[in-house]
Amino acid sequence: MTLAGTGAPAWSWNLLTDFQDMWSYPFMVNAFRAGAVVAVVSAVVGWFVVLRRQTFAAHTVSAVAFPGAAGALLLGVSAVYGYFTLCVAAALVIAALRGGGEHEESALTGTVQAFLLASGFLFTALYRGLLEGPQTILFGTFLGITSSQVTLLTVVGSVVLAVLALIGRPLLFASVDPQVASGRGVPVRALSVVFLVLLGAATAEASQITGTLLVFALMVIPAATAQILTARPALSLALTVLLAFAATWLGLTAAYYSPYPLGFFVTTIAFAGYLLALGWRSLSAVLGRAGLPAAPREVPA
């Protein structure tokens, strides 16, 4: 049964039946599997992005995923290769630019970002058979996710998480106080380069679900929300994963039962959680002034 005029399945309010219907299609099973992998990896990497105040770097890497995918399609290869190639390359460029001053880094990064975005639209114009491709690349889709793509996402995601597990403690130290960490022999510069490469790989993963314009939201909003709610690193990280997972799976469900882009739902759900967290912190502060426990202090981000 479909919604009149939209072609989307109708929500029957029988949750068991609705989910059985949705998961009876292999492409939806693949979408939920891929979404789970992307949510976990994006959440863990995004938590460090917010903590390290590298949201501009994350935005740049997500933006260049668009020309990467468009260029790959123009060359006749899978967009997946374009995502990973240009996202990781952009991360390495940002790492190289970090040797200069902050102003120089921002200016050069912004200039390269603008040029690559323009190149992406040129690639889509040259490839006349792309049709719906720009919308899919920019705003994401759950259609056409294959088992091989899920496997690739799982392998890449496992590598990213494994490396983060190895460097997690020194990276946390270097993120909170890089000067003290450097004084104690922590390789702050090397950790920064490795983390940016991991950021590129995670962005390439998430872009295939949320689209290149909205991957930044999935990577940043859950982490920002969690760090509003608690200052404890372990609890904050776990909450970030939970929020990203919920936003992705709820977004997939909403997108299946509507004709609108997946990325819109994922971003809207995540943003709603952020607003609720801000409201909770404000309410807790008011109650705290009345003599009740105040909200936990936010981790610097």
C-alpha cells in the first residue's frame, strides 16, 4: 500500500507489521546495516572532532566528498572510490596546512573547498546521464546500498575504530591540553595527522548515507548534544553513539515511509535532540538556582 501521489509505503501504526514489511526488502536490510556502521563510526570520530574544535576541518572534508563522488561517476567508476579518495586526500591537505598559522590554514582550506565544490558541479554537468545523481550525492539515499558496500563500510569502520582505540588515550590528552601533552612526550603532531585521516575515512562512509551536505550534521550534532548533557568522557562518548544510532535508524524509517530525502530526517532528528538538550540544561540551571542540583558542566568543544 502506498501513499496517494507519493509512491511511498503507508504507515499502518502496527509497528510489528510495519517493520516486518520494511525489512522484507534486502535493500532496506542493507540500509539499516550500513546505517548502524556509519552511526557508530561517525559518533566516535565526531566526539573527538567537537572536543578538538575541528568542526571547520570536518565541514571541509564533508564538502569535498561531493566532487569526489561526481568525479568518480564521470570517470565511470563507483562513487564509493571517489568518496574515499578525495575525503582522505582533503584530510591530508588540511594536516599539511596545519603547520602554518590558523589564519593561513583557514584561508587556504576555504579556497580549496570552494574550488572543489565548483569542480563537483562541473563534473555533474559534464556527465549528462547523472540525472538524479546530484540530489542523491548531496542529500543521501538508502536506495541501492548493496551487500558489498555494507561489507566495505564495515571493514573501513572497523579499521577506523581499531586505530582510535589504539590512540584514544593520548589523543584525548592531546585534545584537552596539547601543550602539556607535548611537554610530556605525546606526539601531538603525529596524532593530529592520523586523526584527520580517520576523519576523512569516516566522512566518506557517512556521505553514502546522509549525503555530502549533511554528513557534517551527523558527525557533529550528536557529539555536541552529548557534551552538553555530561562532562564525563566515557559517558559522553557512549551517549554520542546512542544519539547518532537513534537519529540514523529513525531517519531511515521516516525516509522509507515518505518521499523525502534521508539526510533531511537524520539531521532534523539529531537537531531536535540538540534543542532538547539545551532546554534540559537551561531548566536544570533554573532548578539549580532554586536549590536543586544544576545541570552538568559542558565539556569544552
